[in-house]
Amino acid sequence: MKKGIHPDNYRPVVFRDMSNGDMFLTKSTAKTTDTVEFEGETYPVVKVEISSSSHPFYTGKSKLVDTAGRVDKFMSRYGKAAKK
């Protein structure tokens, strides 16, 4: 790695997937005040909602989204107002 091209706060950081609890260690400049113990060491932790370990594209599992029910619910609430 070239010297002097990375910011001063470029350090090892743990990213934690909040949907399934998976954690992985990488280097980042993300700002955080939380810490976690990972593989016997204490690192700053960044909490993310979704990562490659829980995203349906990477896992091959898809979630069924009830779009028809959402549309029907919307139309029952606001469909009458839109017809005026």
C-alpha cells in the first residue's frame, strides 16, 4: 500500500449486520463511537441494516412482498379522493 494516500483515521473496523448478527472485519474511515470484541480484540463497530450475508440477491432467498394488498389498502383509503 502506498504511504501517505490514506486518511489518518483509516483503521480496522468491524461491520455488524443487524438483521442476522454476522460480523466482518475490514478497514474503513467510518466514524463510530461503539466498540465490539471480535476474535479476541476490541474494534470500533459500524452497525448496518443489511449486508451481503443477509441480502436476498446474495443469499438466493427472496422475501414475498404483498404488493397487491398494499395497493388495495391504498385504494381503499385514497381511491375515492383521487376520483374527484
